[in-house]
Amino acid sequence: MLLFILLIPLSFTIPAICAYFLFEKAGADGRKLFIPYYNIYHFLKFINKHNIWWYIFLIIPFINVFVFMLMLVELVKCFGRQKLHEQGLAAIIPFIYLPYLALRTQNSFIPVDKRNFKKSAVREWVDAIIFAIIAASIIRIFLFEAYSIPTSSMEKSLLVGDFLFVSKIAYGPRSPMTPLAFPFVHHTLPMTQTTKSYFEWPQLKYFRFPGFSKIERNDAFVFNFPDGDTLSTVWQSNWSYHAMVRQFGKKEVHTNKLKFGDIITRPLDKRENFIKRCVGMPGDKLEIRDQVIYVNDQISESKGVLQFKYIVTTDGSRISRRILNKLNIIENISELQFGKYILTLTEEGARKLKNTKNVKSVEPLMKAKGIWDEDTFPFSPNYKWNIDNYGPIYIPEAGKTVDLSIENLPLYRRIITAFEHNTLELRDGKIFINGEPATSYTFKQNYYWAMGDNRHNSADSRYWGFVPEDHIVGKASFVWFSLDKNKPLLGGKIRWNKMFRVVK
């Protein structure tokens, strides 16, 4: 990252050189623009912005690009270019506009103290709005973005109603892949249900800038939903399109408009954002044995507060609301039969509830090994797994090769086709990739395994598989506000004790 910070100001030398003839026309030494780093000093002095804050902002990644654009705008102001489109051209295509401006001999240099141009009130507002949109967009795209927690999949680590900042610079921000989009919204225009907020053309290739750190095991991270490339306008990402097809068949899903609506696709960076915990790294062997995660045959300890479902048996009486509130049990309670309930509890909550007077037993609700849950990835009878006993499964690593067979193809089919953009066919019991017979496959990128801390109420990798590296948005870093949707405004709605906390 330090190298990146040093290289960005160095890269400003190229557009600065384009201003050579403008500097010469004003009587300044244009040759100084060819000297890396010194040219920044020379440039700021020329436009009369010789202030320590300009230098500070010029070393902050991504902010410095915006600041340099402002420098280019200030430069053309020195030559009487006050119109909005002229300043926009200087900021966006200086390689073309600055040499062009230098050829216009009638544009003489105007020192800052000799300028008498006054903006109208409308122009002041337009400039301010454009400045705010560009600055906020750069911060949102490259530095950090605000998110809220909509579901309880990370309860009690992250609560429904938590508002948090996700650091994009932690792992390195992605350059926009769908650059033409309405600012500050994700995939749908405000006050609409299905109207796209973006143009699908042009689509740029994935590129990630350097970050301050690498993804680590047990990080809470945000990523684009890997199963969200195709979806129903009725269900959106609340119900995976691929799960619908497995259950009802492709024809039914595409033709039953009343139940499923239209079937649409979304570019990678416009898919729904999910937040989970990274429990498996590239190259890991991961297994769940009786709800305990083993990574490379060692128990993996979690940073989060884990929750599971328990069968709670009472003496026939109901569990009081006072006890539930005291234990902070917010998930819905299912009544199996008289005096027997299913509750979602932490380990500590289960222990405390067991000591309650009218509770006879608290037992984990657990599916035994070998009982196949057809909704779990990879949806094949060759892998009779369930959410409590799962794996072992290998998490693919870039550059590593696996043997392919008809039996293990369900594990890697979506990687080969959807994530790494190959064609795949089966002919006479043989696998063909891009038209060629294949008995092995080498992965092009890293993959991760994501799970929610609320283990029995989380749509995570156990249901849809691997998280590709190019889907990762950033690291959940800091909760700045928290609201309890179940409480009134003046009755504890604001969780004061949950504000301003670092995400673990």
C-alpha cells in the first residue's frame, strides 16, 4: 500500500506534462513539470494553492485523484476558462484539452488577483452539488460505504438495525465494473421496485487496487451475493433463482409471471450485498462436525457470538416474556407441542435458560451426520451433507489444480462456468471445458467460505457455495448507529450501548 501511495503522485507527472505549453505561455518554466513530485509543488504554486492541506490530500489514496482534478480546474481558470463544460473537460480529458487550450493564442494568462469573474447563484449551487456528488462518490466507491443490517444472520455479533461503515480500502477497493450508474444507490432507482439504476454498457473488467491488509479468517466481510447473477423480480435475492429452478424447473420459473415475475440478470457489482463471517480461506479443507467448524482438521474458533436453535422443554408452563427479554431472545419461538419449544440461543443463553425454574431441559437441535439436506450445496446425493454436519470440502485457491470427475463436478461447475466464464459440457460421460476434454481444472482466482454467526438462520455458503474474490466488497469495520425496530422511538428504539463499536 505504501508503494501505491508513492506511485499515485508519480503518475500525476503524465497529465502535468500536458500543461507544459500553458506554463510557458504564462512565463513559468514548463520544464519543471517533467520532474516527478517537484512538479506538484510547482503546479500548486502556479495556481496559488500553495497550502499544506493540498499536499496532505494529495497523499491520501483516491482522494488525491479528485484533488488533482481540482488543480486542473484551477489551472484552466487561470486562462479564462470559467464555463462548466470547459472545466469538466480539463478534469476528465486533460491529455486533449490542455494542449488544445495552449494552441488558443487568445487565451492569455490571468493571475488570481486579476480575475473578476463572478458566479451567479445558480452556478454556485451547481458547482457545489457537482463537487459534493463527485467527492462523496469517490469516498463511497474507493474508501468506505455506509450499510445497514437487514437480517438476523449475524445476530448477536451484528444486530438488525445496526448502521455500519464498510472499509473498501481495507482489502483494496475494486474499480467500478458498471461505471454508468445513478449516484448513491445500488441497483434499483429510489421509489421504484425494479427500475435499474445503471446502464449495463459499458462493462469493465475486474480490477482491485492495493489495500491495507489481506482478508483474514473470521473477518466480517461484505460481498456481492454469488447466487445473485440471475433473479426473480418478485423475490429478488430473498429466494435464490437457482434454488427456484432446482425446486420447480426452469420452464415454470420463467413462465409463471404471477409467482416469480420477470427473470432478470445483474452485473457482478450490482448484485445484492451480503455480510457474513469468513470462516474458510483459499486452500483450506473445511468441515462441520456436530455444529463445530474444523479447518484443516483443527477446531476453528470464531470471533463472533454464535447462536443455534435449541429444543426447550418446560413443565407445561410458558416461558415468561420477562425471561426472554432478560436473555435478549428476539428470534421467533416455534412451539413443537405442549410444553416443548424451539428457541434460538447463544451458548450462554442456553445455560441460563436451563437454570430457569420451569425449564426441564435445553437440548441442541442438530441434524445427524449422513442425513442429507437437499438444499445444501452442492445439491448432489454424492454429498449427503446438512448444515450441522457438512463436508469436508476443499476451498479453491488461485493457481491450484483439482482432478475433475462426474462425481465431484457439482462442487466446481459454477466456478468453471459462472465465475470463471468457461463453457462446460457433458458428452458420453466425459467433461468438456471450452470444447476440450478435461480431467482437471486450474482455478483462476481465490475463493472463500462465508457463514453467519446465527448459524441456523443464515443463508450462507452452506446453501450456495463459494465466495469468489472478485465478489468481495470490503471489511465490516465500525458500527456508528443502532436502532431496534421492535421498540418505539421514546421507548428504547435507539440502542445507545451498541453505538460506536468496532466490528469483531
